[in-house]
Amino acid sequence: MIDKSKKIIVCGYEIANNIATITEALATAGCRVDSLVFGVNKFYQESKYTSVIQIPRYFQIKGGPRIYRSIFLFLYFFKAMRTYEVFIFVWGKTFLPLSLDLFLLKALGKEVVVFNCGDDVRYRWIQTKVNESLGLKEFTGWDETSKSTYLENSSSFIKTFFTQKIEELSGCKIVSMRNQATFQKAQMYLFRFSTPKVVDNPKTTNDIPLIVHAPSDRIVKGTKEVLEAIDSLRDEGLEFEFELIENQVNSYVLTKLKSADIVIDQPSTWIARFAAEGMAAGCAVIGGNNPQFEGIDDESPVIPFIRDPHDLASKLRDLISNRDKRQLVMDESYFYWEQHYSPKAFANYFNAILSGTAKIIDPVQSHKEILLMNSRNIFQNILIRALY
């Protein structure tokens, strides 16, 4: 089990309730754990943290000028080095500029784990090309109009490239996924996260199923395909309810999930936050499920979502019209959450990471060649050749 004599700090940017839920799960497991939030996503303003470090008002750590936050983090780092034995960083955010503290902490013998959550290490243009090269366009490919929205400039490339490289060079333990680790070279652990229960037990499906989709970004989450699929099913006369949730805080979403039957998350290769919350609410989930690409052999009950409204409509039609199947998938989803994404499961998973017994994910063998083939300019090509 986790060495409970070691004090833990969970810190970084709150992109998807990860700091709050990791802190709570480890505290529930009996660990001594504090949390420090550098910034909060608008959907999680209501997140509750266990043993939050008290931050002087004048530093305005959750807002205000960046210089104040940078000064506070720089000063607090020296106290943290003396206070904590285990450091958990979320979303590529650490105490010092350029994440130089990762090297210092490792030199001091600290245990350091970095949780990458998405665009902190994903350069979307090249990642889309990587997925297409590996035959995954149906999961994450976009049409040309959508792609143009995410044509990042060189600063985005540099940020994601060097975030990944510094983490790897520092020797810390990296938790991530292949569908976001665009420049992965070192081994990593599969990204899992703690998801508190939404309902106490598997629930009975409604006679008229409620379908919920809650995109934070319509392009990324495939909302265009979702709405086309829903419209086609309505035209067929199928009986169901549908709610599109946008610009609502997480607590509102969780309340809706308690009465929902089917959750549509996003076209991807593995489970994301909303999908895990859906399973914790006992819902059937349509979302990311391609374990082979992620380098694991853990098939989940999530029904794969690809960017094809006809395919999505077919999968929804099956769940809507077949009550017994819908109930079976709902039950399987809840039990899968208990085994893999509940707070208790997370504590066991994190212990496996610290002890080195968690499953390792290797980079794709042809990864460098794919990156070079899809780099967008000479500058990117040179960096990949020199530092990959």
C-alpha cells in the first residue's frame, strides 16, 4: 500500500476536477495530502479540496496578474521541498519556470508524478496527422473546416513539445495517453483518474431513455455528429429524450446524470472525465474505447464513438429500442467504474505507479518517423530531429 508516512501535495491547473478528486481519493485512503490550485477551469469553480493550502490574499493564486502567482509559487517551492515527499503535478504546471523544479525534486530524492490531461502535451495538428497515419481518422479526424480552427502557431508547438521533453528528461513518472502525448518518447502509465460516485448502486433504466451530451468544445467533442444522429433518430419516430448541456458547472451536469440512461462523450481512443462520470452514474456510455491504440488490454464497456453520425445513430438506436441491452450496459458501466475509476480503485492504481508495478505504455515504434513526416515547417522538423 501507499506509504502513509509520506506527505503528498497535489497541485497544478484544475482542468477537469483532477486535483480535487485525486486529493480526496488519497485522503480517503488515509494519506496525508494537501492541494494547491494554480488556476481553475470555469466548469469546476465549485470543486471542493481537502486540506487546501492557505494562500495569502495578495498573491491572488486563483486569478489576477500572473506575476503575483509566479512570485508565490517560486517562494512556496522552497517550503514545499522541506514539507512533502511525494509531488503530483497536473496539466504540465509546476512551481518554477520551464518546470526546472522537476529536476531539483528528483535530485533531492522526491517521488514526482505528472498527470498530463490533454492539450498540455497535445499539439492538435500533428496529433491528428499521427492518428490518421495509424488508421484512427474515424476516431479523431476532423473535416478541413474543423482542422483550420486548431491550426496552432509555433508557440503552441514549442509549449507542448518542451513540456513533454522536460518531463521525460527529468525522470519523473508520467501519466498520460497516446492520443494526447504527441511527442512521447519515454515510457508512461495510462492516465486514470478518481471519479466519485454519482449514484449509490446500479440504477433501473427509464421506460423512455434520457440521452445527455455535455460538450466543453463542440468541435473536439463531436457535437455536430451528435446532433445529426439525434435528428435522424427523431425523424424515425423513436421515443427518447435528449439534453444538450453547455456552459453549466459540473454540479449541474452530475445532477442530470443521476436521471440519465445514455451518455454521449467524445470520439476518442479512451475514457475521458465525462465518460467516467457517466459510468459513476450508472449510465451506458458512448465515447472513447480503443485499448489497442493506447497499448493496454483492458476492454471497457464504453461503446466506441467515431465521427460518423450514421454509425452513432445506429449505436443509439440499438440502446434506445432494446431496453434489456440498455440495462445490461448500464450495469456493466457502473461495475467498471467501481473497479477502475472509483476513489478506492484510484488509490490502488496510484500505489501501483509509485511501486513500479503499474502497466507501462511504450511509444509507438514508428512515432518519430510519423512526426517528421507531418511536421508543418523546417523549424518543427529540426527540433524533432534534434531533441526527440
